[in-house]
Amino acid sequence: HHVTRTSESTSPASISANKIRSASKLCCSKLLPICFMLISLAQVTNKNTQGADIRIEQVLRGSITNLDSRTKQKQQKQPRHPHADEHRHDIIDSYPRQPDRLPPLNSASQAMKHQPSSWVDGERKLKKELLELMKRQKQGLDKGAPILTRYLGDDVKVWAKEEEEGEWKEMVKKKEAQFKRDGMNERKANTTVSRAVDLVDKDHVFEEGLDTIVRKAIAALPEAEVNDDEKDKQLKDEKEEVFGKQDGPDRMKRDTNGVAKSFASPIDAIHPKEGMEAVVLLEPTIGKHRPSKDAVFAFAEGYDLSIYLCFVESLRETGFDGDIVLSVSALENLKEGVEEYLRSVENIVLYTVEWTCLDGEGKETYETNGGIRHCQMNEFYGLHDVNEPDEHPISEPDPREARPVATARYELYWLWATKYESHSWIMLIDSRDAYFQLDPFEGVEREEDEDKSDGSLYFYAENAEVSNLGESSYNRNWLTKAYGLDAISSFLKEPVICSGSTMGEQVAIGTYLRAMVAEFDETKCKMKGCDQGFHNYLLYSHKLDGAAGIRSVKVHAQGDGIINNLGVMRTKPLSEWGIFDVDRKEVLNWDKSVSPVVHQFDRDNELNNVIKERKRQMAKKWKEQRQ
């Protein structure tokens, strides 16, 4: 993994990198930035395995950004800012940082300063030799020569002539074996980054954008062999030796069992200068998260009191004792009685987001209009001076362009999910048309091993007998707008998976939410409803397969599971379908068990009238409690 081959092409526009066995070739004019980035692998210490996959992304970003900047510099012939290529991409919790937070990861250049001089000397020698080779290749000599992407010592040449290649490769293999014995952890980090670099499609860096290229490179990494228990224990012990034992939720926890796909954190869209770090500014307006509890998340802005009563009271009546986390309008904009009621609810956590939206005429407004308008979040992200820990961070503009609030809500969910322990269960559900009949978390499979780094993710389908992705004009249009017909044609006959009803363990939900935000970053689909397109594409394109944090994705058919989606079943009353018991006034699954969560109840007139009556009873009860 320390060897690659230079290209026989002299065109600076043609770069492709694959594994050495595929006889891939790198263009010389853009080879060196990649090689220099690989040299920085030496900065990954033997003991720091916990941040290895985070550094993959850091180093890739730094290298590709360097390529982008150099190309633009040649085109524009403008002087470069001294810190133009330095970015930080740490896993960030909201500010202020908690005492149990792991120390931030430094960039490769900063970490290199703390390495022994032998590594630095080796880097310089490798750079010098590669520069000489570049000059020779510009003269038409030694094209396609195999080269080292890491300094292996004075006894191994940096590159080899054609007639020396066989003997040179044998020497490299022996040296690699020695490096493997010297440090399993270092080797793991190095090979992982090397594979990721090989998979970067550098021909399209400037077309697709940095975030997309990096995400694709990491997502394309193959699975590695699973370490045995002894190695897992060694890695855990070494992690604790470096960072100390963590009492709270481990926000930087990664699976030590091998390489898996990962998705960029939403905060990675912020690119702070050296000495600054990106943070999340948004904090709860009311309430406090309880990390060890289960939680229900919902976007609930702009509703009247009856909606909140129905959602919250029906959930509480099931005996659920976890957190109810809601995003609501600014307190001064809440409708009559809403603030007073929400403040009276135990274990509720409320967030108020300041939005800047565009109305139908393109004018700025602070009203989301039920999530239809395209909006940006204010005071969500910020920058913090790492050298001034006592200073409050400064607000940073929303790095993403205006999009439907229904799409932006996944960034809120992502933030909220970081507040919970890895194996707490979390439900994402629409608030306006959901009603609870049983505790949704009673009976879910609980992970006994708290250190396990992945979890279960549950998706819930619409009724497949009535409609599918191709037959639903809405779903088909959302998918086509985001991805194009060719990309989705293979699964248009599959059931619609509802994006308004998802649940899973925190570690799996966190990965899913990063993936949802990443889909907007990649597609820029701004139609209201595109989030459902993202949701279905992630499943049916298998993007979530093998993703870090997700052990399994289970898709529940309509009427089979915790959440019962009723939206498309309007061809006849639910009572005729046999899933609404008129006498007991309960919605049922197909096996005649009670559905814990009823979603989209307002599509059926008979059921909707039952819920309206319950809302009236809840309002009456609340009024009596106030008096």
C-alpha cells in the first residue's frame, strides 16, 4: 500500500487512481500533492487509533483542496492566502464543550511537528526524489515508473526504473512486512488512507465538489478483516491510555473491527481557518436532554394547541418516560396556550430556530409556512478560537443554501442525536398526524454490550398493494429531480418508504442523519418532499450497506411493526381494510395486534373523527388542570 505508479499521460487534466493491481496510473503534474499528503501518514501515532477514520477525511480534504487551489491559482494567477489549504474537520459537539469531550484532532501539518526528526527527514528525502522524477517525466523519461507513497528508509529507492521493478517490489514487500510488525495500529491507519486516496476520482474534483469527492472515496472503501478479541482489547486499552476513560457518551467512537463507509458530519461544511474550530451554537430553549433515555424527535413549528396535545399527551399516556424533543416556533410566535402547555410537560426539550426564508416573491421572511418555504438557519453554527477558550464563539452563516425546512430538519435531528448514548433508541416522526397507542420502545431489542459500535435502524413502508415508487407521481418526481431517471429505474417497483417515520439506536440514527444531510449537499434538490426521495434512495441504492454505525437496516412492511403508515390507504375506509377496530377505536396491524404508533391518521375520515374527539377531551382536561 506504499506503492503506486506514475502515469504515461502528460495531460494535467487526466488523473485517475485505482489500486496497483488494476494498473492504474497517476498524472505526474498532479501526482506530487497526493504523494505529499500520503507522506503525512507518518503523523498518525501508533496508539491513536480512535481518530484514524476521521483523519482519512481530514487528509483527503486537505490534499484535494490543495489540488483545487493550485489549479485555480494557475488559472487566475492570484497570490494565495497563507492558510488557504488548512482546514479542520473534527467531530464537534455543541458549544460549550463538555469535560468528557475527547481532545480535538489536529491537522496533519500540526501533528507532524511533534514527530521524531527521522520522519521529517524522510519526508524531505521523498519529496526531493519525487521532484526529480517529475522533471524527468516532463522530459519524456521514466513515464509510468512505480513510486513509493511513503518513505521506507534509505535502503529502499523512492522509485524504480523498468528493468529494476521486480527486485524493487520485493524489497518494498519486505519493508512493508517490517512496518506491519512494528505497529498494527499505524499500519491500519496508513493502509486505510492509502485505499481511500486510490479511490478518489480526481478527474471530477472540480465538477463534483470537495464534499462529494471525499464522501465517495471513503464510502467506496472495502471492508477489512475483523480483528480478533485480543486485538480489540489492545486497541481499547491503547485508546484509554491516550485519551483516558470516557464517562459520558463517546462522540468520536469508531468501529475498531475494520474499515466501513462513513458520511461527512453536517458541520464539515464549515471550513474554519487555522486556530479556529467549528461548533454548534444552538442549545435548548426549554428543557434538558437525558443521554441515557430513549427519545422521540419531531419538527413541530406553527401548530395550534390541539396538535401538541394530541402528540404529547397520547405519547405520555402510553407510559413512555423518555425525552420528547421538539423544534417549535420562537416563543413569542407560538399560538395561544402553546407555551404554557409545553412548559408544563415533564421531560420535554424544546428548540427554537431562527430562520431566514424566502416567500413566493423571493422576499425574506422569518415564517417557514409549515416547512414549505426555502430557508436557512441562523445562529446554528459558529466559530470558536481554540486559543481563547473563555470567549464565546462567533456566529457563522448557514453554509448551505436555502432549502425546504422539511429537509433542513435533519440537521436538527443530527444535533439532537449527539446528545444521547450510543444505544439509546430514537424515533423520528411527523408531529401533526401521529398518534400513540402503546409505548413505541417497549420490546425493542436492547444492546447489552455498551461498547458495541453499531446498532439497528428501522424503516417503515407505505402499503405496497396500493402504490409503489413508480406509481406514486410525487415519489417518482422527487427521486427523478434528485437523481435522474436512469439512477432510480431499477427500484421504481419497490414500496414507498416513509421518511416521516424512522427509528433506531443512536449510533445508527446518527449515521443515517449524516447521510440524509449529505444527500442534499450532493443533489441540491430543493423540492418540498425531496427528503423522502433521499430516504428511499439511501435504502434502495444500498448506500447505507456497510456504513459505520449501522449493523442492520430492517424495513417493516405497512402494518407490520411499531409504526403503521396509513397515508396511501384511501381507496377504502380503514375499517374495510380490517385494520381499524371501530368498537375499540384502535388501529391494528395485520396480525390484529395494536399498532403502537399511528401515522397519517387524518387520511381516513372515520379515524380522523375519533382523533378529533380525543383532542377535544384532551383540551378540556388541560383547561381544567389550569384552573
